[in-house]
Amino acid sequence: MDRYSFLRQLADSWVLLALTLVFIGVVLFVWRPGSRRLHRDAAESIFRNETRPAPEPTEAETGANRKEVE
């Protein structure tokens, strides 16, 4: 059996099975109980500062210790 035939047979059987199981696992992960709140939070995250602008980040948050130039 040459290499191409072996890899073709492997892809047609075991790799297809593995990818199917990965797909089913991803679907089950997304539709698991309790994930609705996390999905809603992620979907609405762009609207969090809609009524007022976000506060300026502090130096600790930005990681920069710059001196202000006057």
C-alpha cells in the first residue's frame, strides 16, 4: 500500500470520525446549560458605555509609566 492510499483511507475513516466528534463537542459546548447569560453578555458588550463614554484607563491598567509633558 503506497502512502497516498494509506492517507486517503485514514482521512476517509478516522479523521472524519474525529472531526465529527469535534463538531458535536463544539455544538454541545455552545448549547450547554447556563451559557445563555455568557452569550448575552458577550453580545451586549459593545453597548455597555452607550449613555456615557468609557472612563480613561489609569496608568496601572495601561502599564505605561509616562511622565506628562507640560
